[in-house]
Amino acid sequence: MTATAAPAPRLAERIRPTGEYEASNALLKDPPALRARLAESGYLFFRGALDRERLLDARLDILKLCRAHGWIKPGSDLQDGVYSGIPFPDHPAYNKLYRELLKLNSFNGFAVSPEILRICETVLDGPVQSHRRTIARVSFPRHYENTTQPHQDFFYIRGTPQTYTAWIPCGDCPNELGGLALLEGSHVQGFLPHIPAIGAGNHGIPTAGWPNRWLTTDYRAGDFVLFHSHTIHGALDNHTADRLRLSFDFRYQRQGEAIDPGSLRSHLGLLEQEAEKRDA
């Protein structure tokens, strides 16, 4: 019997936001109202809640790696993240830089920033555990086939569904740079089937025809959005001519709840694989 070929990855959807996030900073003084908003909308957006200078220091460390690997235009201001225009790195080339990025103290330390942990403890009404699997994204200009498609994080992380992702732009991120958008209230649908799709993660959920609104904002360094593992979200295309978009994904859950072993390892297991090769 001939094996059936797996369906080819395709575009799940080009996201077209129609609304803006509602900031929840004021509700930090009213935890029950904060949790009620999260239960209804599937997300919480915080404007300027993070240490901007510390975030920009982490950005600079990552861009130094990008420059060392030839991704930054010579002579440009490093903090601007101007792309050199070299061909898009293949997986081996990308992962070579990414392994170095995953070791950065400025990056990993940001995941346990006191302000993030305080907010997560308020949201979860108790002590939280931050996942070891910290994630950074480098989005290249006009590389549309790599744009992350609409999906639910639970597809990848498993463990308790009551896990929350903090998406943090590492620098100012207007819409044209390709920030995150999410489908308001979509978490109430529960865990949904995913199809093979282009982009990071290689899976997505088509949502055409849904009544929910896609929401986003022109992010500024220090902003972040926190959302449930069932909330459908994805990236906007990076339409800039020559700018790299940097962002972080950090995940949190209540201590003592179910956690998948993969969340206790580095992203993609890259650092563990490196250690295994070194020790072989």
C-alpha cells in the first residue's frame, strides 16, 4: 500500500486587524476585574509596563549577534536593526545564531523580570512558574513565507491549558514591522484542530468568516500582551524595506500544575543538543 503524502504547508490566513487592544494597566489595582477581562477577551494588554532601558539592552545584545553573522547593514545604527540584505538564512545558519542568543543573560533574565512576575501572580492568583523554553523571534523584512500563521500556543506547549504567553516586542514595533495580533475571545472555542501551514511552527488555524475581531496595536518598547494558551494569534507581515523585528515569547503557569517536559528545556532543545554533541 502506498503511503499517503502529508498535505503540503499552505497559507492559513493573512491577518487583517480591525480593532485595537484595550489597555489593562488600571485593572492591576482590581485583580478580580483583571481576571474577568482575561476570561472574557482571552488577553490582557499592558502599555509601558516593562523596563524599557533593560529591554533595549537585551535588544542591543541580540543585534550584536546579528551583526556578527552578517545580518546588519554595515555602517548603520545598530539599535535600528537595519537588515544587510543578504539571502535569508537557512535553518543551519539561523540556528547557529539562535543557539548563541539562547545563552544571553539579558534575554533569559528578562523572562523573570519582577514586573512580569508580579503581573502574572496577580492574574493567576498565586505563585507562578516561568517556562525554561524562552523564545526569541527575528522577523526579516518582506519574507512573507515565514510569517507566523494564526494558531494556539497549546498546540505546541501542552501541559495545563492555563498557561499564558507574554509576547514582548523588543523595541518599538509599529504595524508595518509585523507585530502580534490576536483574535479577541477566541479562547472560548477550546483547543482546535491545526493544519500544516507556512511560517514559524508550520501549523495554523484558518479563521475566515469568524465574527471575532483581530486586534493589535502600534507597540512601543515596554508594552506587552499576555494571553491564554487557547487564544488564537499570529504575526502581521513585516512590510518594511529593511528592518528586522525582534520579539520575545515567555510563558507562565501556576506552580504545581501540569507542565510538558519540553517546556523545561531550551527552545527546540538546541542547547541540550549542543551539550550532547560536546559530551559525546
